[in-house]
Amino acid sequence: MKWDFDLLRLILLDIQNMPVGTICSAFTFTEQYDPVTVSEHVRLLIAEGLINGKMITVRGAIDKFTITGLTWKGQDFVEVAKDNSIWVKAKRKLLISTTRITYDLVLEWLKIEAKGKKPK
């Protein structure tokens, strides 16, 4: 499965906006993505250490998840990815033009862009 960085960003933003102590098992944007795709991206985010949570399987298939929050690594990504102008620029310059992209590459690019952005 190919990572959908827009979906990853939406998941991380939703988790960041959760009240402290909340356990997340669904998202506000689910009408845009099928549940299997969302669950698979959650699994990848847990495996990569961006979110704290666990997958719950029923009959060998991913069925549900519970998320308790972002990790330091996840928070680091959200802080630079939440700015829409930087995100649009990343998609235009990096995500669309490159066929082989990694999370670390996207994060480093976003950090560089965020540092160079002048305050309004």
C-alpha cells in the first residue's frame, strides 16, 4: 500500500486536537476515506512511532483501533505540517514530483520550510 500523506496528516491533526485523556477510535473525516485505508494508515503510524495506540483484530482482520495520543515524533510532524500553506507547497514540490518519498524526508523538508517562513 502506498502512503497517502494527506490522510496521515488528517489523522495526526485529529489526534492533536483530542482532549487530553481521550481515547480515539474514529475520525471526523472518515467519509473521505474507506475504513480499511484509514485503519491501515493508523497501523503504519503506530508502527512508525508517530502515535500511541493499538490495533484490535477480529478474525485475523484489522477491525478497530484505539489511539491515546501523539508521540514526540508525531507531534514534531504535526507542528510543521499543520500550516496549510507549507503543506500545499510540500505537496506541489515534494510529494507530487517524487515517486519515492519517505516520512523522514517529508518531515525534514517541512522543518526547513517552517524555519524559512516569515511571521505575519
